[in-house]
Amino acid sequence: MPSVDARPSPYTFDPATTALLVIDMQRDFLEPGGFGESLGNDVAELRRTIAPLAALLTDVRAAGLTVIHTREGHRPDLSDCPPAKLHRGAPSKRIGDPGPNGRILIRGEYGHDIIDELTPAAGEPVIDKPGKGAFYATELEPLLAERGIRSLLVTGVTTEVCVHTTVREANDRGYECLVLADCVGSYFPEFQRVGLDMIAAQGGIFGWVADSADLRHALRTTSVLQTS
């Protein structure tokens, strides 16, 4: 089985029971002039993940691993958005309000969809989630069980919110998570650093952390061995 140089220790996985999870790489969060930038955030901190993630997707798909995408957003009537979430932020910049790319974080709007550079391939599931974590009120867990998935390669945004919440949820459910440091991003560099440190702390309390280049090397090496 392939092994990746990771923190706090090497991460070994079986490609047949491993999925790549791409969390919330959506226009509302990453596009210049979009919702995320309208809140005063530097979207360049998130966009630096696009190139390494696109390269990783190429190798993961070539290796035949399952790829799953998520999108955070809500029904147009906001029936799945609790007041504790709906009332966050400044008036006129809240969920459901008109934004640069349509209503903010509303399913079916242009801004809710995944950026063009990372468009899901045919047959790759896209999970629409109403919360921060990818397991809450979604079909993700049954989908993973149906495919026999036990290990997750985690990418996406943002590191300290949706990525962290999903990894914690996955850990509680028994999944072994490898977070790819250059393929996850935060608007805040300090949150990025601390968020990754928290995952790998105490012997890997929530999972492992590695760079995507090391994972890609492991996938390519395994592929060469299988075909030789």
C-alpha cells in the first residue's frame, strides 16, 4: 500500500478504500469581487490552493480513486438555514441577500457553484451541505459506506471552518484523514498554520498533514508498480 511522508507519522492508505474530498471550492468564496472578498478578505489566500489541487485531481483520477465535492449553501426559501447562522454578518451581506454572483450561498446561484478550474468530472458526486461539516444533514456517510471508503484525503476551504469541522466529524466516525496542507486554505495565514498544527498535534489527534506533492508521488509510484 502507498505511504506518504506526513505529520505526525507516515500515512498509509489503500487506494481502493480511499476518497479525495474537495470541500467548498465555490465562486462565492474564491472569486475576486465575490462574496468572500466583499467581506474584506484576501481571496488570494484561498486561490493559491487551486493549482496544486488541480494537479492532485489529475493524479487521483488517473489512479482511479473516488472523488467527492461539497458545496455549502441553502435552499432558496432558507428553510434549512437556522437563525443562528442566518443572522451572522452585516445586514445586506448575509446568507440569501443579493450578492455579486447572485443570492449569497443559495443553491442554484452562480456564486454557489464550484469554480471553473475545478469543475467536477462526469460521475463525481457533488454533496450540497447546509452546515460547515460535510456529514451534517447530507448523504455523505451513506455514500462513503456504499463505496467502502475508510480513508479520506481532505482538501478545500476554509481550513479552520469547513475543513476542520469535516475532519473532526470524520474522525469521530472512524475515518482516517490526511489533510493536504497546500490544497486547503484560510483567509487568515495564522488560522491556516494553527489549524493544520491542531490536526496533527498529540500524535495526530484528528488526522495527518502532508503536502500534495508527496501524495502525488506515492500515487504515481504505486501506479507504476501495478503496471510493471
